[in-house]
Amino acid sequence: MSLNIVVLAKQVPDTRNVGKDAMKEDGTINRAALPAIFNPEDLNALEQALRLKDANPGSTVTLLTMGLPRAAEIIREAIYRGADAGIVLTDRTLGGADTLATSYSLAQAVKKFGNYDIILGGRQAIDGDTAQVGPQIAEKLGLPQVTYAEDILDLKDGYVTVKRRLESGVETVKAPLPCVVTVNGSAAECRPRNARRVMRYKYAVSPSEKAKLAPEILAIVERRPELNLQEWSAAYVEADPDQIGLAGSPTKVKAIENVVFTAKESRCLDNSDEHIEGLIKELIANHTIG
Amino acid sequence: MANFYTDNPDLKLHLSHPLMRKIVELKERNYTEAEKFDYAPINYEDALDNYDKVLEIVGELCGGVIADNAEGVDHEGPVVENGRVTYASGTQANLDACRKAGLMGMSMPRRFGGLNFPITPYIMAADIVSRADTGFENLWGLQDCAETLYEFGNEDQKARFIPRVCAGETMSMDLTEPDAGSDLQSVMLKATEQPDGTWRLNGVKRFITNGDSDIHLVLARSEDGTKDGRGLSMFIYDKRDGGVNVRRIENKMGIKGSPTCELVYKNAKAELCGSRRLGLIKYVMALMNGARLGIAAQSVGVSEIAYREALAYAKDRKQFGKAIIEFPAVYEMLAVMKAKLDASRSLLYETSRFVDMYKVYEDIAKERSLTPDERAEMKKYSKLADACTPLVKGLGSEYCNQNAYDCIQIHGGSGFMKDYACERVYRDARITSIYEGTTQLQVVAAIRHVFTGTYKTLMDGYAEESVSEKLQPLMARAAKMVEAYEKAVATVAAVKDNQAYGDFMARRLVEMAGDTIMTYLLITDASRYESESMAKSALVYCNLAEAEVAKHSEFIATFNPSDLDSYKA
């Protein structure tokens, strides 16, 4: 059967090569100092999507990303690796969003897209490291969710079977479609860019990128519809202005400080009530939470 | 993650050589393919951008997957079981990655599923792959057997086999036999024609790189009762038909990931490629020329990794209170390594452009007749390619061996241990000056261009190029080297009727030609690309080459032909 696969992806600053100027004084990330890359675990998710496509001929893989217009870069990157199309959800009013506002905005875009069979995304992005957006989207769309996915073992008869990588081992679960699956970094690495696809799609552009094109390139883009990436605004996905961007984000950064890791010891707790209760009490006592 | 293309800016410079414009224009038939194929370039800039982007993929795969797997592949190696070869797991992963990235059949026409790249960017990819894993370059680089299929196969054969190569099936060229190594005229593998027009092959081949490949080009004796090269034809054997088994794989010193096979042909079905009797004298010669350029690229890749490993170690290793790179004895070695690397790379791309020029005309000649000017140009570049291929293969492979040696020397005792990559590089380097014709055979192929003046013509051309003021003193020194070269050539030519003496001196004359040509190339490249590092190498190389030329001059001038007897065992 052919599937409509949506991959959620994010263009992130490459925090693996952080220098001193990685953060600005106001506690936000200095994006200018860090190269923008395809969030690594979203590439793992893309590979799972492409494998589903390989196994189900006629399927399409659409990348959905929210960010600045330049996030079209990761759509091209995904297309070079085998994705079919992409949408950049971009709007000034979406800026400054925390995970709640982000998941709301993306959920609106997914609704607008409609007719999806499965939504895949990376477990978490390396800039915020929250791992919240995927699960929140599932909640907002009322879909089942499978997190920490390492391998999609099977997809048939309206169900997907997924191997999950957990701290204590491996778990295999089955979920009805449509559902949201967030993929772990331990999953298969994404396939490389394909030479032919790079040459074929290198001129794929979003509407806001079109303005910069030389006339002879623009002519190619106009002639070939597959080179036109979509750009959606907040209004287009019918997002409530109060729930998006800074306005829709209850998370406020209070302060930011450089921390040098000085862990002296580690303890292993199991998930018994006794241990959890003990830990919570301890964390409240030392003001880590509460 | 390392990218072996973008971390080496010289590569992109070489790709921008002025002659490339013409090569690409011809190769793309004035960009008319863009109407038929959505991945064909619309103009020169677009084409260069394509090469750049694809080489970036090559660089990324090499800097990541392939380089990371190199050590494991070297330890694990391939195995043979029940006549079939299983690659080392890393080799298999490399091949899978190259297939997915669409890096097979790079120079094949688009109508057969290829990328229609000129030889130059393809050779550049080989240079990069070799730096990551020298042995893997063989498996990947055997795709250029498709070039021979394309040149000499019939339409039906091209349509059946080339798309498979472009899709990632591997190839091999089955030439060598136990009693036919350098002397391929002695090939004995027997080919017998069947009533249905197909052939059956029987016999044994030895030292066949990737001998369990999907599609083999086989040199076999089709003419019963003949003993020389004129009784040999070329055949295509498709593994799907069966009949060829791998009896054993060699336990080699280096390039361990590349399986070197002994093959047994038992009534293996095959089809004739091209015309009977032209197997060795025409097709294998073409095949070998392509392969030699491939080994030259492989050698440059080895020089690159040897230099980088040595440089990194010399900066890191501290003795007597400072990094060893601070000592003249060490930084001289590094500068000379870099100069040899840059010189052989300049000659590599000069040669690949020559090959591109004549091959593209040959290809066009299949579609329409060439104009007299085009024919003259084809002839000119064919001759230059013929002259430069043995030069870059011979000298480039010797340089990479020298660089691998110095790389270990710089590592000192640690380099002798198995702990650093340099010992693998040293072992991998060793074969480059042996296979596809030893350095001694490259001299045999090159020497006629000493006496017919091809090299001199090249030197004269370089001497006329205008270079930046800073580099002009080097041009003057190169001109002096030309004088010394001419004098030595005249000295050797003056000794008549003494074949042994001529053969004895050939190596020196060919080296002098190579030293001089590479000096010119480094100077002109440094000037054209305004590259500081190339200018530095040009000076270091000029110092080295000048001394080498003087050494050979002196030897030739004072040598008495009658002393030759003292050299005989």
C-alpha cells in the first residue's frame, strides 16, 4: 500500500561544535556563531520514512519544518536523500516559540496537510534537547505515539510495529495508524545524498528564495513544479495567534549560566514507588524542583 | 565530520582549470542534454557546480564511512567460500553507501544511467576515495571498465551491461595469468566459439582484483594455434551465467580489503566484445591506459594521506621540549612530501584533461564526422595523454611510496607499530608502483616520447605561459632544466646500435622529463590559482627537481657505455 509519510524536522545550530560565543547575553542561542544543520535524530527519522517508502512503492515522504525561511535548506537536504517534497512553516509571528507553541503550530500544519498515515520525527533536537515536541503533537492531534523508536519492524493492516530502545533494554510495541513515532539516534543512519538527486533538485526553492534566482534558473524552476517547495504561514494553517510564537509560550528563560559538570557520584534508582518517592523528596529538599 | 573534498581546497582549484570549459562544452554537446535529462547542466557554471556538489558527497562519504571503516577492513579482509568472495563488512558498507549515493558509472552517458562526468572530476573522486581507503579505491574504481565496454562493445552490449554498472554492480578485468604477467601476449585462457555465436572460456587467471565481480572483461585466446598478442580477443563474462569460480584469494601485504583472486573458468559462457584478435592490441591497451590513470589517482590519494598523517604527528609529537615539526630535519621531510604530493597531483589533472579532450572527440566522432581542426586536436591530445599517463603513473606511484616511507620515519618508533594508520598506508602504497604495469614498464611506454619530442613540446608550451612576477625566477630555473634534459637526451641518442644502453638510461631520461614537467606545472598552477601553498611547493619542488636533473645529467654525461657489463649479475 502507498503511504503518506510526514517527517518533522528542524534546522538547528550545530551544538556539537560549541564555542564561547554560542549563547547571547540574553540567554538565547547565538545562531550566527553556529552552522545550521539538519537535526541529527531527524535524519534518523527520515531514514525510517525512506525505508517505509522503499517497502511501500508509491508512498510519498514530505518533510515539514518550522523555522526561518532558510530552513528550506534542510528540505533540499531531505530531497537529496530521497524525500519527495517539503513544507516550511514560517512566519514572524511564530518566532520565540517554546515547545508548547511549536507543537501547536506544527500540529496545525499537519492538520492542514491532512491525509497522513504516519508522522515521524527525531526524538529530540540538539538545541533544546527537550524531546517534547513529537509527543505534544501526538497529543494535540489525538494520535497514539511511540517514542525512542529504533527500528520500524513492520507496517501492515493499519498497524505499525516498532522496536523501542529504552534505558533498560528493548521493547517492541504495536500501534494503530495514523500515529506519531519519534526516532532515536541509535536507529539506522540516514542514507547519503544521491548524486543524481542533488543535480536534479539543487534548484528546488521556496517562494521567498525565488527572488534571489538568476533569470535562467528561475525559468527552470517555473518549468518544473517539483522544484517549488511550499511555504506556509501561521494564517494559512489557521493557527490561533494567542497560541503561537512568544505569546503562546508559557516558558520564560529566567537566567542562563555556564555550568561545568562536576558530578562526583552516580546512583541507580529503579522505578519502584519507594525509590521515586525518595528521589522526589530529595529534589524538593535541595530546591531542584518545586 | 571530516569532508575529504572540502578540506582540500586544491581540488576545487584543479577543477577550475581553463581547459575544463572546453571539455565540458564538448562532453555536454553544448548543453543540449538538459532538454532530455532533468539532471543535465544548462551551462558551464551549472556543470561545475554539479561536479562540486557531487564531489562534496564523495568527500563526505570518504571522510566519514570509508575512512572510518579502513582499519577494520584491513584487519578483517575478504574471505572465499565455495568459490564466492565475501567482502569485509566495512567494504560491503562502503559499497552500499557508494551505490546509494549514486557514485557508480560516474563517467557513463546519461542514457545508460550514468552521470556523464568528464574523466577529470571522476579521477578527482578516485583521488579522494584512495585517501580514505586505498584498497577500496580499486573496487570502486573498477567502474572504469565500463569505459572500455562503452568504447568497444556493440549497442546491445552497452544497453545490457552499462546500466547495471551505473546501478552499482562491480566489474573486474581478467588479464593476468600464472605465466602472463607483464607479458600479456602469453595469455593462454582458451576461448572456443559455439555454433550459436557465444563462446566458452576455459583456463585459469591469477591476481584478478575483485575477481568475483558481477561483470568481467576477459582477455582470452580465441585463435587456436597462435602464440602472440594477435591471437587474443576480449570477452564479457556475466556472473549470472556462472562457470567461473574463485579458487583462492591472495594473502597480500597491503590493500587487503581488495580481494585478489585466482579464477577457474570451466566452460564459462561469454560473449565477444569488439572484434576478434584486437583484444590485447587495442582494447586491453585502452583499458590499461584508463586503469593506469586510476592508479595514478590512487597514488596521489596515498601521498595525501601520508602527508596528512605525518604532518599531524609532527605537530603533536614533542621531543627536546618542542614539537618535532620545529626541527629542520623534520620540516624538510614534510615540505618535500608536500611538494611531491602537489607535483604529482598537478600532473594527474593535467593528464586527465588530456584524456578528457581526446576521448570526448572520439565519442563525438561516433555521432558525426569531426572537422579537420577537431581531428587535429584529438590527435594532439591523444598523444599528450599517451605521453603523460605513464609519467604520472610511474612517478606518482614512486612518490607515494616515498611519502609513505617518510610518513613512518616521522612517526619514529611509533610508526613501526600497528598503532598508527601510517603502517597501513605504507603497505597499501607498495602495490601502486607494481600493478597496471611496473614503474619499469611505464618507462618503456614513456621513453618514446622522450625521443619523439612529445615531452619537449609540452615543456615549450609551459615555458610560454605567463606567470606572476614572483614565480618568474622559478620559470628561469625550469628553462635551465630543459636545457640539461635536452643535452642528456642528445648524449643518449648519440650512442647508436646499443639497445641495452638506451634501455639502461631510459629511466633517467623519463625522470628528468617528469621532474621538469612537474616543475612547470606547479609554477603555472600556483600562478593561475594564486595559491600560496602551491607556490611554496613549486619552490621546494624546483629545488628538488633541479638537483635530480643535475644528478642524472652528471651520470649520463660521465657514463661509459662499455661499463654496462659491470652491472650484469
